[in-house]
Amino acid sequence: MYHGDAIYLVRLDDDIAHLRLDQPGSKVNTLNRAVLQELGAVLPLLQNSNLRGLICSSAKAGFIAGADISQFSELFQGPQQALEDWCRESNALFTALEELPFPTLSLIAGHALGGGLEFALATDFRIAAPNASFGFPEVGLGICPGFGGTVRAPRVMDPDSALDMLSSGASCSAVEALTSGLVDALVDADLLLDAAREQIAQALDEADDWQALRAHKRSAVMDRNTAMALVSPLQHKLAQGAGRHNPAPLRVLELLGQSLAQPREEALAGEQALFVSLARSEVAQNLIGLFSNEQYLRHKNRSLVAQAREVKQAAVLGAGIMGGGIAYQCALKGIAVRMKDIAQSGLDAGMNEAQKQLQKLLGKGRLSEQEARNALARITPSLEYAAYDEVDLLVEAVVENAAVKEKVLAEAETQLRDDAVLCSNTSTISITRLGKALQHPERFCGMHFFNPVPLMPLVEVIRGEQSSEQAIASTVQFAQRLGKTPIVVNDCPGFLVNRILFPYFGAFARLLHDGADFLQIDAVMEAFGWPMGPAYLLDVVGIDTAVHAQAVMAEGFPERMRYGFTSAMDMLAEAGELGQKTGSGFYRYAAGSDGRLQKQRDDAVIARIRELHPARRNFTDREILERMMLALCLETVRCLEDGIVDTAIEADMGLILGLGFPKFRGGALRYIDHMGTEEFCTLAQSYRELGPLYSPPALLLAMAGRQERFYA
């Protein structure tokens, strides 16, 4: 009946049509412009046929992964009228599918996400394989469903379940979908087509029931008061958390409070208006940009790992919390790992850390007892180099001291095969320097994990002057197997993330020196979107760790990063008040009812900081924000200028994944873009009396002169 590039329509022998999606050159189906155009060509053929039913399925492993955001993001930033026209025209296709003059059904295996789920909801029935999963991830991109998802989901599903999916972006399994009414049946994948034919035949035999389903989808779900009673608790919950920064979930709930009490056409018009409004917002541009950045990183790393050697056996030198965390991550992902330390107490600490992390997964139901035992059995603790000639990659994770690391790495090199890769988990020490202690520095690179290892997604893979491409590629592939996002950076003090973090801490230290209140600074930065302010972050990192790293950074970049005064960090470190690890730092800490440490104001520390820095001045919130963010953003530009990373994408992703830079702001360089490079330089120069930390680098000045952006 129809044979397009992505859509094939055939008539089966019982006058039921079978529409199959098979997007060329892609592992998944997406709803891009070409697919929607073909759908527009197919629907008139179906409307004017003598068919008895329609079955829709996918030739891919999944159903439809959603709309092609990378293709439509340009449309979001274009003229509003063009976006409104596209939204209205696309919606007309889904309504036409919903109004075909015979029963329709979607067969779903694998993912049905976003626009893919909206496609399935436009059909009368849905039958799924056990591996199917469903979700509306749009709110995570700062937008809402735009093809009728907010309208059809609560008319097909249990409304409570629909509201949760639409406002949270969470996905659900096939079993959960069956329970909520999202799908009508679960059958084995090889029986899907037979089950679909039976469902179509049953609908034709029971025409009144089938037509009643359609009538329900066209009607209001409930009255306005009932709708608001359903929506209000979710609104309240969201307002306490992410709703402060990403307006999409709250606005979706606001829409649902109205549309549940409206007939389909009014509800669809409301959804389209909200979609257009959200799609044109700065938050959506930033979150969609972040999604595109993630795609770019995956593609770049995929190209790189073609040169990698597979890591079947790994090793960690230095146990404790960090080494144990790395060993746990290896074991969890199915990689056998040897963990060596010079002391039994270190090995015990490492194994305890691995066991603790496995117990957490057990408690959440994400692992079985047998899987946990199998994972723990993959870790071999030892005080000796035993069978290290079987190791493919070794991660050194001993104390952050260059002399100690050089000795340990040189010793380990003699125990490994000639083709094994050595890595150092260092946060600040030059990889090129450490490589000079080795006979084969080409087999060596940095692999900087962030603490806590199980939770932090970023791994910096650091290229020393002599690191080979194969060593880098193998380390990148290994990081990916651990479930991490690796970013390759070039060698310098602090690499990428810490090099940018310490000017931020420097701005904080200078604000305190000039008379600012750290409680106000923390409040301002948390309101901006950071998960914690700088004082709280220092307490979590460990003030002794920060002071040590600060000394390394000051040696590497004395003009910008040497303070020239005793900082509050120095004072606390000298007093042994190191943050959470000692129970006191900028704040005091005590265990709450859930066992987690809770921070509390410490008036004694506030008084000591005022004594250390007697200058008093009232800073506006805006001035605090500008001084903090200028220092961080300008250093990010310098990292790009110095070639520490290749692209703005990698710089911003490093900050988001490694520092918790607010996702909804898109990264430091995208933040500059939104302000404008010329305006950002003008703002920086207004603080020039504060010294070189606030001097715009040549790259930024040149971009400002040409009115260029970091992102096209």
C-alpha cells in the first residue's frame, strides 16, 4: 500500500493493515520531519480504504524513542509562528490517526518514549512485550509533551499514574504499564502480531465497546474541582524541589488541572500553547543543549574507543574509601579486580566500602543476594602483587603526594605485562611529571574519579605529554564500562574540573576577606541552582583536602590563584576543623533522624572568621553572584583557550557532571552566551581592581569583538 524510507504499509490477508516503522541508518526510530511527512502521506490512504483495522509496530529493537530533539531544537529558537504552525500540523496527524474509521493498535517492544508513547496513545489499543518501557522524559528537557501526551495519557491510564509520569519524567516497566491501564495486554515478543489480530477482531465484534473507548478519549476526565484536588499535592511537592529552577513539571501540572476538565480539542490547544511557551524558554534551550552535549560526547568517545584494548582484569593500588569505591564499581559491572594495599587495615576499609555499597543496592531491591555475592567475589584483596601479569589496566589510588605516587607507579610497572595500561587517580598532580618515573610513560595516563565514586558520573581521563592514543582509548572504554562519562583533558595543575573549581573557591575566600558573610554566600549560590554553597561544599570535600589542592593550584597559577592572605580555610585546617569528617568546619554537623549528617550554624566559627577578616561590608546578592560566577566562568574560558579541552561542550559537561553546575543553566560557557560575550567582558572589567582572576582572557575579548558565541 505504501513504501517510504521509514514507513512501510502492507495489507494483511484479513484486510488489516500493518504499518511498520524502520528509520534508515539508525538503531532507533525517532519522529523526525521525514517520518512525520511520511505519516502524513500514509494517513489519507488509510482514511480512504476499506480496511478493517490497523496494526502499528517497529522493525527496530524498540518502538519509537521520541521526537528528534536535535532536529527540532533549531525550530524552538526560530520565529514563534513557525513553531506554532509545526505543533498544530503535527498534532493534526495524531488526531487523524486517532480518528481512523476502524480499530487501531500499537505493538510495543523496547522503549516507547515521549513522542513514541504519544503515537501509541493515539491508537485504540496497546499490546506490549515484557521488555517494553514507557515514559515522558520531556520535562527533563524543560518542555512538555507536544503531540497530545498530556491529553491522552490521563484518558487512557489511571489518572494518578498519568500525572506522576507526565510531571516527573520517570519511566515505567511493562508490568507497571499494564497495572495502570497504559497497555491492554502483555505477550511474548514472538506472539505480538497474533495477539494484535485477535484484539482487532474482538474490537470489531464488540463495536460498542471500541467506540466507547474513543468517546472517552474525546471527553473531559473529571470536573475542575476534582482535577485540582488530584494535581495540588504534586504541585506542592514539586515546589519544594526542582520546580524552583525547571518550570516545566509545575506548568504541566497547572495545565492538567485545567485540561482534565476539558474536552479533547480544548485540552490539545492548551497543551500546544504550553509546549510553544516552554520550548522557547532559556531553561529549555539549556536542557536541550545539555542533551545534545551528551550525544556529542557519546559519539566522540565511540570514535575514540575503536583503538582500545578490552579490560578483562583490572587492579587498584591503594584501598580505603576511594580504592574500595573503584573496586566496587568494577565488580558491580562484571570486571574482576585486584585490590592491593600495604596495610591490612586499608584492605579491610576497601572491602567494607564495597560491601556497604552493595548493601545499599540490596536494600533498594536493585540487586539480589546472589548478585551481590557474585560482585563481591570479583574483588581479590591482597597485600602482595599476586598474578598482576594478568591485569589489563591498573588504577593507582594512593595518597595525593607526588613522591609516593611516583614510587608506587614505578614499582607497579615492573609487575605488569608490557601492554597493560597504568592510570593515576590524582586530582591535581601533573600526569606528565608522574610519567617521568616510568620506563614506559606512553602506557600511562590520568584517571580522575570524583568522590563518592558510586554516585559521581564524571571521570577525567588525563593525557600526559607521552600518553599514547591506545592508553587513552583503553581508559575511556574502561570508564564507560564502569558506567561513567569520561572526558579526555590535557595535563595541567587541577586538570579541568579542579582548575575551574579553585578560582571559585578563591572568589569565596576573597569575599570573606572583604567582609562578606559565608551564610549569605551559600544562600545566594544555592538560590542560583548549585546543590550546595561553597562553604558547605568545602566541608563536604574536606577542608584539609581543599587546602592541599589550593597549594598545588597556587604553585601552578600564582598570578590568579595565590591568595596573599590567610584564608578562613587555612584557619579551620590549622585548628583541625576539617568539615564533615571531623564534625565541624564552616558548619557543625550532627546525625539527623535518618542517620545523615545535618549542617548547623556555628556562631563560634562565624566570630573567628570575623576576627580573622575584620573588614565589614554589606554585599548585595547580585554582587556576590557576579564575583563567584565571573571567577568560575573566566577560568573555564582559559581552559578552552589553553587547549585543556577541545570544545565548549566538554568544558561545560565537565562542570555539570563533576561539580554539579546547575543543569538548567547549561554550563559556564552557555551561561556566558546567554549574557553575551561583550556584556560578560564588560562585567568582568568592572571588577578589575580585584586582580587577574577577573581579567577576561584574549579568547573571550576576541569573541566579544566579533560578537561570537561558544554555541552556534
